[in-house]
Amino acid sequence: MTVAVAGASGYVGHKLVESLDADGVDVLALGRDSAKLPDGDHVRHCPVDVGDTAALAEVLAGVETAYYLVHAMAGGSDFEEKDRALARSFADAAAAAGVRRIVYLGGLGADELSPHLASRQEVGMLLAETGVPVVELRAAVIIGSGSISFEMLRYLTERLPVMVCPKWVATTVQPIAESDLVASLRLAADQERVGAGVHEVGGPDVLTYEELMQLYAKVRGLPRRRIVRVPFLSPGLSSYWVHLVTPVDKAVSSSLIDSLRNDVVVTQVESPFTARVSVAEAIERTLDDQRERMATAVLDTDNGVHDGVFTLSTAVDMDPAEARGARLDLSRCGGNLHWYGWAWAWVLRIWLGKLFGEELVLRKPDEVVVGAAVDWWTIASTDEHHIVLYTDKWFCGEAWLGYRIDTGTTPRLRQVGALRSRGLLGWAYWRAVYPIHLVVFRVMARKQTRRAHALARAGRDKAA
């Protein structure tokens, strides 16, 4: 069976494609930009515009199940009309290609819906107009790193110990864990177990948005947030201060905030879908999974803030001999601040940490392997060409420091530092030291290459 996923470049699309690929399902990943589509052993990229009905019908030929995970919220004020046009195009193409089932992810909500939620539910109806059976899953907040709703929750709770909020913080939501949502999407393709129509999905917990923020703070180890409700502060006005503290796309966050006036809970009594992961467990899993992924992903992360992690990188060219010395230098980590470059700067950092209760000590590992202690770090990932160090001992959050030797025509030493800040103090720390890091990281990398040059030269002298 071949499955198509439209919107595979998005958060949910990525997770679904990864799950299908892991089980050996042949997947057509659809999206306009092939570079943003997920890879996999059973994944084939199909760059296509969903609005091009003829081209899309050709791509969908032979597909049994097609997932529709497309939305136009980031397109601006006319997103509803764009959603209508894209949905009609996809439905027509699926019918022409003989697709047997469409699985669509929409949004929970009833009564007087916000424009965003009303559009999501309208899309479900439009997809079914050509006669292809549609399974429409309706969900609320998805708890997972990369979910826009979760990232808004993360940034607001992390950065604002005191919040002035409108009455939307009292609306009820029924979040669903990322793993439960992906499992529900997979089950929705089973024509024997799930019939066409609308199915509501949600986790076992129903709580207000205020309770959700407090729960995130508790799981993250933050003090209880102080929330002051102001009845005359509308969602539209509150979106302005949300934009000040979150890097989430403004067009998307405004639509989501406007939707917070609607209770989004499951009302269906019977359902073939079961979600068992509690919100607290889902948040904890999300943070743990992100930490594990960063062990390798940090070396390829772009500069800036992504899903709550601040990243800064630099690279220095080397000659082939220095690259050999750099590989040796990676194995000599720990026990000496000079290994990091600019030892005096690290001395200042250690003394700063003491003010906040940190106890950072130097330790050299017996063997450079994953899990070994290097000073105040733990080796999260390593091989001949790279090393990534991780620490949760910093007052400002969890940090990663990585080095990789990129081979090629001109070898380069890439150095990456990342911080998943904890609370307002962590965010303020990163903002304060960012200008310093711009200089220090470059100096550190250059000192690494100088040591690499000396080690390579010593090796040549010894061989001679």
C-alpha cells in the first residue's frame, strides 16, 4: 500500500511520515519545497502544489490513502479562502486518481467558532464533496516539540512568571500527546476498523488554559506562574504582547489566540480512538525526546531559536593536516579549561555559576565514550569526527556544546553551542551573553584549530 501525505513538511506531517517509514510503509511526501520534506528509506519526495489539481491527480495515481495536513493560516487575513481553494483542489485530484480514503486533521470546537476553527471544519466538509470517503479527526492542543500550540505554551510559561491575561485563560482544552495523535492518524487509515465521518480525539485530561500553563511550569521545574485576569483584555489585544515574547509566526499565533475563546473538548461518547497519555506525561516526554534528539541534531541546527532552544554556531577552515590533528584534539577533552579556548572566560563563567548555586568541577574521562563525564558535561554523542557535550547542571537551563570536523575539499571545524533556557532567568542569560558569544565562539574555534595544527605537526615530527 502506498500512502500520500500532503503537508508532509509541517510538524504533524513530519511525525506521521517518520512513523509510517519506520513500519516500512511506502510514503509519498507531498509539498512545494522538496528540501523541507522528511526523508526515509520508504519515503519518496513529490514536490507539487496542492492547488495544481491536474499535477496532483497524476501524483496520487495508485495511492489508496491520502492524508491532508495542509492549512493556510500563515498566509494572512484571507487564509479561509485559500483553505477552501486548496481543499477543493485536493478533493478533485483524489477523486480523479481513484484514492479510496482521505484522512484529514481538523480542530475541535462547537457553536460560535473562531474564523480559524470554522475554517478547519469547513475544509473537512469540502474534502467530502467529490465522494471520496473522508475520516476527519478533530483535535485540540497537540503536546509535542514543534507543535505551534505547544510552542506558544512553552514560550509564554517559560518567559512570563507574571501574566496579565484575558478571560480566555479560563476556556477548557483537551490536549493530546503527539504519540497518541500519530497513532490515531495511523488508525484512521484502517477502513475495516474506522468508518468515514467526523471523529473527535483528545487525551484523558480536560483543563483550562491557565491550568495547562501551571502544569507545564510544574513539569519544567518552574515556580508557579502568577496569572492576573483582566476581563476587558480581548484576544486581539492580548495577541500583541504574545508577539513580544514568542517567536511564533504572528499570523498563526493571532489565529490561534483568537480561537482560545472556544472550549475545545471531546463530546463524542463512543470512539474507535483511544488516547491514554496524560498531559503531564506528554510534556515530560516532549522535553525528554527533544533532549535526546539534540545529541545529534544540534550540529545541524541553524542559528537562532527553534522550539525553545537557542543555538549559535561558527566554522573555521582547516587544511587536511589540521583536520587530522583536530580529530586527535577531540579525544583530549576534559580536565583543563584551555581545551575550550579562552580559559579566563570560562573561569568567569564558573564564578558566575557559583552565584546561582552551581558546582562546576573539572574531570577528565578515562575513555571518550557516550555517557562519560567531561568536566561538568556528559558526552551525548561522539565518533571520530565529532563530539557533543551535554549538561543539565547550569542554572539557566540545559546546554549542549558540539564540535564536528566537516571533511571535503576544504575541511572545516564547526562549533555549536545551544541552550534550552529555563524560565525568565535562562532567557535573560542567553540574551545577555549572546553578544559575547559571537566573539568568544569564534576565538574558541580558532584556538581549536591552532591546537590541531600543533598536534598534527607533532605527529609529523614524531613520524620523521
